[in-house]
Amino acid sequence: MVKSIEGKRMEYYEAIIQLRDIEQEVYDFSIEAIEKGKIHIAKVEDVKGGVDIYLADRDFAKTLGKKLQLKFGGKLLLSASLYGIKDGREIFRVTILFRGVTFVKGDRVDYKGDECTVKTVAKKIVLQHVKSGKIVRVKYKEMEKIKKTNSEQYVLTGGNT
């Protein structure tokens, strides 16, 4: 359902989608989804670490945030603030923060000093210890404890080195 902004200013918005630490692909996916849904973009603002997109439809913004997390993995936070009161009803604006991850499925990472392989990045991050094979599920609020390692698998050539 497309929400009309008829009778409202072009700057009118109900939601802010904050995209942080993301790849261009995440931004492109977001803009494409917004255009496909025919949602009015009040403004797009470049900020430190990402971009803010002001939208005229808070329900669409919530749905888009969930889609971003499922497709790309990342930390998703939703907050609401009281904007005003109209006809005795409270009107809220929502802010959706999507923070991308610096690693993808298959990457080697360090988690609390242990080398792990990233198995999935969805609602939770699933890691597998390289040595023990133990599976660990990590919440996004603990994402800072995961550091991508530069360890590559080396192939022996059999030559004199």
C-alpha cells in the first residue's frame, strides 16, 4: 500500500533509515526497494559512516530494515519517538539503524581469541571453531568482539622456498 503525502510538505517523513558501515550493494538494494514500493523519499543525507534516508512511510521502513538484515546480515535497531498528537492520537516517527558487518559467510574471524569460520550471518551470527568444530551463536550486540583475520589458506607448491 502506497501512502500518499497529498496535503503534506515534500519534507514530510515518518521514518529515518540509518545505513552504517555498509557496502554499495546494500544502499542500492534499499533505494531500489523504496522506488519499487513507490515510497516518497523526503531527503537523503550523507553522514559519518553511512547515509540517512528519510521516508514518508514508517511501516515500509520497518519492513525494509528486516529485509536488509535477512539478506545481508547486520545489526538492526528500531526506535520510536513521539512526534506529536493529532485527533487525540499520538504520532510517532521511527528510526531504523542497520549496521553492516565486515565479514561474510566463509570468512575466518577471531572471536575471543579463538579462530572461527563464519557459518551464517542472519538474525544471529553463527561461528564454528576451527580446531574443535564447536558452534557458537553470537548476538549482534556482541559483534564488536568478532574481528576479521587476514589469514588465508596457503597452498604448498613443493618448490624450494
